[in-house]
Amino acid sequence: MIVRPADGVQHLITQPDHAALAGRIMEHWASLATAERRQQILRAVRDHDNGWHQPDAAPTIEPATGAVRDFVAVPAAVKQEVWPRCLDGLADAPWAGALVAHHALSVYDRFRSDAGWTAFFARMEAARTRLLEVTGGAMEALVRDYVYVRLGDLASLAFCNAWPDPQVLGPWTIRLLDARHLLIEPNPFTYDVPIEVAARLLPQAPFSSDDELRTAWRAAPIVTVTGVVVGRTRTS
């Protein structure tokens, strides 16, 4: 779950909806248009968080504060269970699956020294190796294609979370100019890209229990958060 703050309210955005937005953004990325495995890359971007359907359907709170737990705050066991489900959903697209396995290994690399994550890393590495063998692809090509997956992920996360700090990957900087405008430099587009994502609108107030949150989540109105991705600084 992604929790996007707003004036007196919060927008709750599911991880699969964030990933779908990432895919829509990357459809317009100019250099991806000629990539050899474009469709597989876009599939990986769109579906990389589909394993979050189950936990996002049953959101939880931080007991000490009553705040909604986002995807960072959920327990390690929840995070680790997500990725095998993601790979199961990509069984028909092995290169996309290899990209998503690589993504899982990359985004959780900070936990490498944690014994509680050892089995997870072994499982994801084995899956990535197997999928590379199935496709006959090389690790160098996977790493090259993965850049697009991570760029789409970061662009969508920056918008959906309303992150104030720039996100940097290689030569690219991704930052929110305001609540609606997301800037990516150097400019990867030939035009501005309108974006939107569905969100549940909840009050920005603590919840007393998971059950109270889930009741509010089910009853919450669904709204559309809109914006624009731009590849140049706006002067007006």
C-alpha cells in the first residue's frame, strides 16, 4: 500500500495500481521504443508489484500510532511472500519474470546481511538464474533492460507517494515539482505525459484497529489522482 498525503486526507494507492502507472509512463519513454525486448520490459514494469494484491486488500495499521502501514512499514514476511506470487503471474513471460526477480534482489539489497532474508535472496537468485536459462539471455542484457524497470518504478513511486526528495538513477533525476507535476531530467520524452492513478480517499486520522481501517477502506470513495510527467523545467 502507498499512502499519499493530501490536505487533511490521505490517498491510499495499491501497489498494483502504482505498477500499472509505471507501465503507462514507460510506454512514452523515447529510447524504450526501439528496445529489442520492449514488450517484455513493459510487461515487467506493469506487473512487477502484482504480488501485492493480497496484502493491499487487507491493509494494516501501526499499533503504536494507528497510522496506515505502507509498503515499507509492513513486516518482512509480507514483503518476502509478495515476490514468488509476482513471478507466478509472469510464468508466460520469462524475460519479464527475470527482470522482476532482479528487481526484488535490487530493492532489498540492504537486507543482505540479515539472516532473516537469507532464504529469500537464495530463492530469488535461483529464480533469476532459471529464467535466464529459459530465455537464453545474458546477465548483461538483463541489467541493461532492468534500468527501464527501475526508472518506471521510481517515477511512479515519486508521484504516488508525493516524495519531496529527488530520486536519482544513473544520469536521470526524478523529482516532484508540485502535487501534479513530475519532472524527469534529462528529458526522455518528446511531449508531456498526462498521468492518473486510482486512490481510496480516507481521513488523515489514526485508526484503532486493523478491522476499523479495513471497514473504512472498503467504504472509502475511489478518486482519481491526476498529474503530468514533464521532461523539462516549467517556467510558467
